[in-house]
Amino acid sequence: MASPAFAGRTQIIVQWTHQIDWFRVQATLDNRAQRLGYDSDGNDIGSGTVNFYLYSPDENVDGVVRDLVAMEKQQQLPPGMQIGVAIYKDTARKDWAYRAAYPTGLKNFDIMYRKN
């Protein structure tokens, strides 16, 4: 069974593969979390990426992705952002892969940078 904190919630990864002011990005994501309907669950830096972990109710995932893209276009987030959304392989949500959600044309998404 899924943990109560994440039951019915989907992981969204917001990622950059270049240097950014991650303190500013974390603050921006944290400040917008309640309004946009997601929980901000920290970040990691390494393996060539800066990743921010968000959790959204399943039914709001596409709307959160659209809002994040709008924030980038309004220069509230740095350019060059990529977004991946977890696709769960089991009901316990302990096994998943990511689908590339942004930018258009991104074929693969991974939390670690890999040159194609």
C-alpha cells in the first residue's frame, strides 16, 4: 500500500542540466506550491543535473506542468527547464519510470544527465 503522504499523488521532477541559482528556484517553487496545488519536496544536485521534486494530486499533474511552463516563459524560472512525470508500475508506487513532459520533443527523461 502507498504511504499516506503520497497516496494519490504523482511525482513531478523539474530539472536543469546547467548551472542555476538553485536557492532562488527552490524559494520560487516553495512559494508557488500551495497556489498551484503541489507539494515541494526538496532538491538534489549532482550527476549533471539540478532536480526539484514536486508531488501533485494525480488529477492536477497536467495543470501543474502547464503552470511551470508558464512560469519559465514569464522568466520566473530559469530557461532550459525539463520536466519529467512519474509513471507508476505498481499500486504501492514503489516502482516507476519517468515520461518526458516538457519541452516538446524531449524523448527521454532521467534524473541523471545522459548525453543522447
